[in-house]
Amino acid sequence: MNYLEAVEYIQSFPDMERGTPGSRGLTMGLDSMRSLLDRLDNPQKDRNTVHVTGSKGKGSTSTMIAAILQAAGYRTALYTSPHLHSYTERIALGLEPISEEMFAASVAEIQPHIEEEGKKGNGSLSTFGILTALFFYMVRKAAPVVDWQIVEVGMGGRYDATNVMEQKNLVIITPISLEHIEVLGSSQTEIASNKAAIITSGCTAVLAPQKDASVRSVIGRQCHQVGAGLVDVGSKAFAVKRKHQDLHGQTFELISSMGNIELQTPMLGGHQATNAAVAAVSAQVLARAGATISDQAIQTGLAKTSIPGRLELMPPVQVVGEPTILVDGAHNHESATALSDALKNLFPERKVIFVIGVNNDKNINAIWRELNSLSKMVITTKSHNLRAMDPEALSDAVSFQATGLARATTSVIEAMNLALQEAKLDDVICVTGSLYVVAEARDYLLKRSAKP
């Protein structure tokens, strides 16, 4: 089995990563998930574990805490989703994505167990569930032995396919907002309750600053019920004092009862400073629990963490005579708010040409409401994903609010060429919306910059 055959095999199962109406977050039935893992000799067990959930920032925070642990000398395995270009990005050993050969070989090894589970006929196997099982299997067979596994929830928490570890060292809850309401609940309280269900007895939960005070109550109640500790980074005991930011990153001071520390991250936007602060506090909590993590390891880990597609400068070094280009997968209202704030802070006097494409299930009106005031021009487009919204319909939707021109294109490459043609030197081009659109734009821009 080669990589493409492995991908075709796992994609032959239902894509339930986003859940279905009425499923209440059943990315894959937990009974079936545990049964499959049992066939694999429960590779998720007997390992130091950090489990991360939330509505936004969980991928960035997961990667940051993995980088800190790696800088502290630990061997790490990181599981995140979705990916930009390849499924191999979802599983990183020592912060390095696995190879296509490793991916294919491991899929072939667990395939007989998947087939046996499938014979039960409950229809609960899913692409995301199989990828989750693959991660745990690869961590078990990794050499040398992995010290810490950092696992990002796919969606929600209570019924998520990753919620199979009985014991965890740390649970991180990033900012929670209204998302997937048909699956997770119609209020932030309901959604927080779903996500809080990953908190287990004896662990410590680190809670990121939250806009809704009810989230803190829900998380606190869950911690009390199961006997878990709680560290609230949004409380008065913590503060983030930002010092400097430019296109190369930002510096800030984390002030807390656990000790003040000055930090730097190459990632852009105030929301990434918050994510970095949450990761740093999480590392401090682990250090107090006995892990060997110094302030230097925290600083080094965060300074080395960069994540493609998250307010990323493309190419990393600006080309003389060309406009600034950023790509960012802002696919919901909250992410668009964070993007808008970052653009205002980074480019206070400049207008933006937006290249945007979203999937059919997204609220484009809410997204565009946050970006419209910055727009000189909006170019709508679509990725190759089958769920992509029609660019003409997308253009019609944003035209009701658009302060600048709105143009529809049929492909990301066409959209990028139009943006580069229309942009003046002092303009900013921002590719946003679906990560599928961001991925196609990144691929185009990387190939373009590599040409002599």
C-alpha cells in the first residue's frame, strides 16, 4: 500500500469529523472507537497526555505546548486536525510530520483490525476515528518511546473520537464560542459542557480567557465533580502585557503568581499571544507537577513555533516591488474578528484586497461583517472541496455589505492572479476563509516564489 492508496482507503469511510445533525458530536461512536483501540492493544494508554479542546486556537496551543515539551528534552507526539496539504501533517513525532511511507505502512498494518471492527456492522467507523486510532498506534510503535502525547480534539469533547484516555496529566480548554450548534448545543453553556467532558479525575484543567462567564462556571463545576484542578488564565492572577509586534512576530510578558516570564512568538495577532500565554501557563503547571520544564524551555519552544496557514506571511520574506501577502484560515465569526484585529494593528493605514472562499455550512455574513471595513476589494473563489460555496453566490452575499469592489472567480489560482494584478505596492492581499482555499493559495504562492 502506498500513500495515495492509504488515503483512498481511509476516505472510503464516512467523513464524520464535523458531525451530522442530531448526532450530538458523534465523530465516531466511542464504543466502536474503544473496540478498535482494544484490537490494537489500547495504544492510547500508559503515557503522559495533554488533551486540548475549545472553539478556536486549539491547534496552535497544542503545537505550542508540544514545542515547549520538546525544548525541555522530552520526546513528543502531536495529533492535530485538519491538515493543509497532506494527512501526514496531522501526526507529528518530535514535531516533524510523519513521512508518507510511514503513514501508508501503518495504515496497512491496522487495516485488518479496521476490517474486523467493520464486520460488526454498526456503521460507526469514520475517517477521523481511523486517523485517531492510527495516531495512537504510531505513537505506541515509535522508537524511541514517546514521553508525551498531545492530542487535539476533533470537535466538541464528550463524544469525540479522541476522548478515550482514562487518565490525563493536563486538559487545556481554549476560547469557547458558538459553533456547530446543530451538534454541540445551542448555547455556550451547552457547548462548554460538551467540551468539559474530557476533564478526568486527577488531571489539571487550564482554561484560556473566555468572553462568556458561564463557561468558567461550567468548567469549574466539571473539575469539582471529577476531582480535577483548575487554573484559569482569564482570572486576575494572570496578565499578558504586549511589548512589540511587527511582521516577524511579537513579544510580551506573562505576569502570574507562578512567576513572570518574557516571551516571544513568530506568530502574528493578539489571539496568538493569548494562545502562547495559555501554553506557557500549561507548561508551568506541568513543571509544578514534576515535569522538568524550565523558563528557558518555555521561551525556546514558543520562539520556534510557527504554523502554516495561521496569519502567515507569504512568502516569509517580502518580495521587493510586490504587495504584502498573508494567508489565514479564518472560517468563522470569531476567527474573522481575530483576523480583523490583527490586520488593523499590523497595517493601520493600509487597505486590504481579500481573497475569500468558504464551505456551504459557514455563515459568510457574520465573517464578512468583521472584515468589510478593511476591504478595498473582495475576490470570491472556491477550493476543489466538494462542499465549497459557489463563488457567485458568495459574491452576492458579501456585495450587500461590501465597501469596495466584489469580483467572483472560479479557482484559487484565478483569484490570486487577479489580486496580484489589482494590488498596488502599499496594499495588503489577505487570503482567508476555508483552510482548503488557504492551502491552494499557499501551494500557488510557494511555487511562484520558487521560480527563478
